[in-house]
Amino acid sequence: MKILVINCGSSSLKFQVIDAVTEELLAKGLCERIGIDGSITYENVKDGTGKETSNPAIPDHNVAISLVIDALMNDRTGVIKSLDEIGAVGHRIVHGGEAFTSSVVINDEVIQAIKDVSDLAPLHNPANLIGVAACQKLMPGTPMVAVFDTAFHQTMPSKAYMYALPLSYYEDYKIRRYGFHGTSHSFVSKKAAEIVGKDYADLKTIVCHLGNGASISAVMNGKCVDTSMGLTPLEGLIMGTRSGDLDPAIVEFIANKENKTASEVLNVLNKKSGVFALSGEFSSDFRDLESAYKKGDKKAQLAVDAFAYRVAKYVGAYTAAMNGVDVIAFTAGIGENSPFVREKVLSYLGYLGIEYDPAANAQRGDVVKISTDSSKVAVYAIATNEELAIARETYALCK
Ligand code: AMP
């Protein structure tokens, strides 16, 4: 069975087609600038025909999906002959609130429940649902599955997810910590268990998902017990342009000083903070920051050092939360590709009995073992694959 995986944003739509049985990636692509002008990039990965980009008008997501289908059925570069070959569609949905603890087949009630929690993710959930509606219109008989970023973290105990706020905020508005990147944390923690050859239900793993958005999770005995993102993806680690943890009093302080509204300050915390801000608005990309760091740029050094320090602090906290740790896994853009940042984080963790091999850390690959055989904690870089995880979940519900 072939699965179409859709990750729909307000003006973009990423897609992949994966053979659910062999788990082979057949094709992938991206529609951008939907509603503005439009561009589509498509690649037949199976036959290696190379990337092709064109710029058709894409006024809305229905047009985007029909262009995706045209690309997938193209005589020269397509990977399907007819739409019937797509057995199911897996949709990434950012926020499932407390309603969804796992992936579900989409029906009218599910769509309503996703709408009901949309005020928790006002930028993402409505866009995700537009993608669902567009697919349903063009592929009416094909089952659709919702795979939630928040679902994996629903196993957190209340002591981890409750904010110390008036209880009515939780009862009336569902204000609590939810966590995000759940598909990645789930995929990587399972893969880590496989790699070390231990039972997932009997392992303590810390997953450091370090990308432009960054989060960290503690996974104990096959369940997430804590994670760094909160009600929204702003909490926790320092990120590309997001501040992560800070004193909430700062919001009012800046609002008063700069005559800004709360939402204007939050815009700064989401879009103009993080390593981008600490580097003096130089860059949010760690490739730029690392090279500037090595040339002695003080602001880039502060940005990278503060980033790594925050990750190390969370690793310490989550080791305490689980009373130990067996595996630490680095993943996502920075976690997979930056030996420099991994080494900086690990430099704080000798007290855990971690020994790492700098030569091994410099290696690249889907799975890189960084720790030595005598290390008390196994440390790996593991490539995440959220699309494959979505395809697996979709297949499991639709096969
Ligand atoms: P993601 O959000 O997981 O796609 O990660 C994107 C981020 O990964 C980029 O913004 C970079 O900061 C970082 N990144 C990607 N490749 C590298 C690399 N080779 N070295 C350092 N950082 C990288």
C-alpha cells in the first residue's frame, strides 16, 4: 500500500509518498507561496529523476493538492498510474489537545474535535484542516488519518504537565503543558531502543530534537514522562528564533518599556529571539553560527554556548526525573548534523559517566554512535523521519 503523507501549513504543503510495506520513499515535494503566487518542487526519489521546480499559480490548497496529484501521476516522473494506488493519506496535525492520545482515522467528529482545540494552535490547526479538506475533495474514497504532534506526550503525569496557576485555568481553558515534535520523539526513542537492543518498555531515553524548533523529552519505559515545550512550542530550549524559557514578567516589562501589546511582545519572543537574537540578529542557522564562532565572533559564541548550556540543563533535569538515563539521542537538523554542538552539550555531562569519542562524533549517517563502549550512558545521533512515522501510523490504522 502506498501512503501519501501531507504536512500542510498556511501557505505551504509538504508531501511524500511512501511504500508502507517496504518503507521506501517513492516521491517527495513541496508547494510554497500558496495564496501568494505559487511554486512546486517535486522529486521522484524512487527512480532518481532529480528535483524539478515550476511556478504555476496556486491560489489555494485545493489547487496545491491537485498539482501534487498531477506530479505524482505524471507520465515521465510520476510514481503512480492512478489515484487508486494511494491506499491512505496521513496528515500531520499539530495540536490534538487532550482529546487525542494517538493517531485516528479522520471522520466528521475528529474534524470537529480538531477545530475545538484550534485556539491552542491558531496558526497550525486551521491550516492542517485545510489540507485534510482539500484531500477529501479530490480523493473522496481514500481513508485519511490524523497524526498529532502532541499525542506522544499525553502520557506525561500531571506533576509534569500542570502549570502552577489557578486550577480554573486548566479546568476552563485547558492551559497545561502539551509538548510538540511528538512524532519525532516517538520515532527516535523507539529507534534508540532497537539500536541498543533493549526492550522499549524497559529503557530510559532522553531525546534532544535540535532543529530550528527544538525540544527535549524524557521517555521512560516506553512512555513520555516529560518534555520541554508547553502550551505552545515557545517554552523550553533556546531555538532558532524562539526564546524558550523565561521569566513571564518580562512580557509586561517589555510591553511597558516599548509601548507594545502582549501579542506584539510574543511575536518578538517567537520570531526575533533565540540564537538569532543572541547572535546580534546575525543568523538563526547553526552553520553560520558555527563558522562565526570559530572565527572568534563573540555574539555567535554566546548564542551557541547558551543554546548548548540550556540543552545540558534539561538533560540533567530529565535524568533526575527518570532517576537515571540509559540513552541520549540527538536528532533533527542540528542534532544530526552538528558534532560541534553535540560536543558542547556533552562537555557538561561527564558526571553521568558519559565518555564520548570525538572521532566517532565527527561521523555522519542515519545512526552514529558517539559514546565509547565503556560509557555509562549510550549516546547516539539518530536521523529522525517524521514522514515515515506518519506513514507507519497511517498504515497501522488502514491496512
Ligand atoms: P530542522 O528544523 O530540523 O530542519 O533543522 C534546521 C536547522 O538545522 C538549520 O536551521 C540549521 O541551524 C541546522 N543545520 C542543518 N544542517 C546543519 C549542519 N550541517 N551543521 C550545523 N547545523 C545544521
